[in-house]
Amino acid sequence: MPYALVQKEITPDVEQLKRAFKALKRLTEADAVKLAKDCCGILAKRLSQADAALLQQQFEAQGVPTEIVPTATLPVLPEAKFVRRMEFQPEALLIYDPLGRAVPVPWAHLALISAGVVKHFDLTTTRHEERVNRYDPIRGHRTEVVTELRHRVENEAKLLLQILLTRGAMSFEIEADTFLFKFCLDRPELDVGRKLALLIQMLAEKAPHAVLNRGATALKEGALQNATYPSKAALRDESAWLLWRMNAAA
């Protein structure tokens, strides 16, 4: 049975994470550095019980309490439904599907508000064809089509907001760059980051019982620099960890 190691209250820093991960003989230093950058709440997954115990011992020695849990007991987040429009009503949040149909979600059903600046990598390929005239003494003049493939790596950051309902029953996701803010807050003078921060604040006021992740808290407080995640997977891992904590406390 594979196990996961999850943090409790204290968040380890990158150096603590690197030192702990180096204790696993199967990891190189580069592996340890990558794991240290990527983990959020769930420190490691798919471990043997012996490796999980070894890592736990390393973290305990650095003053970071952790817990070993079967990987299968961690919440599995539902596939996110992408949303471009929402409206605020006294009793519910109206979420519009791609066909423009409004679905009311009672405020009491909002469980977790997660947000973050997520690094996004994309590889684009363009194909370029050119007709070239060639000559050789045997075949004479001929025309060839030369094809060139050009690859470009795009590295950008996206502002994301995820809303998870009670017990992780459903998940909604917003990409701030394409979201129609005007239907829930008409503030054209604000940039996208401040609009998202205001939206998070409004959601928190309507659903004060909902838990905010690190990124949502940072954005709400105007600390954009503290809302960065190395990947979308890291943001989802933190959400799964927070849901696990909420379930454990219930």
C-alpha cells in the first residue's frame, strides 16, 4: 500500500524540504530540489511505509510535524468546470455554464476558495514549407519542398481561482484573463489582479465559513508575490490537503 506524507500546521521551507528528501537514497539532489519546489501541503506521495517513516523522522528532527496517511485516503478533486461568468445573489452564487444557463449554488455549499499565480508552460510548433530549386550533374534541375519545424516554449503565469463545494463534490475554475468580471463587479479601472482579489474578498464575505488557501489569502491581502505556485498540480495538491484537513476535523 502506498503512503503519503502530509504537513500538519508548520509549513517547511525549501531548505528543510531539500534536507529531508535527500535522506531517500533513490532521489538525486536534483530530484530533492524539484520536490521541494513543487510540494504544497502534501509533501510526498506514493511512498513505501519505510520511506514515509524515514522522511517523517527527518522532518521531526527539523521541528516540522508531519503525518503518514495511505495515499488512497487523500481526497480526489473532481474535474474542474471552467467558468467565465458568475453573479452574486442574496441566497446563492449564480454560475453560468458554457451554454449561458445559470446554476444557483447556495452560499452554504462553498467549502474551499483556492487561488494562485500558476506558472504555465506550453510548447507550440509551427510548420514552414519552402520550394527550393536544386541542380546536380546527374539529375539536372529539380524542385524540392523543404519543410522546417520550429518549436517555441512559452513560459507565462496565469491567475487562477478555484471554488470547491462541500466534500469536494464539484469544482469550478476561473482563469482571470478570460473571466467576465463585469457581471459580479463592475470596476473597469482595476487591473486583473486587483479584480480577482476583490472577487475573492466578496466570496469570503458571502461564505465566511469557506476555507481560503494560501494564494487566496495572499491575493485578498494584496500580497501578490506570496500567491505563486510552481504548477497547477501544486495548487491542486494544496487544495486536496486542505480538504483532507477539513475532513479530518469534521
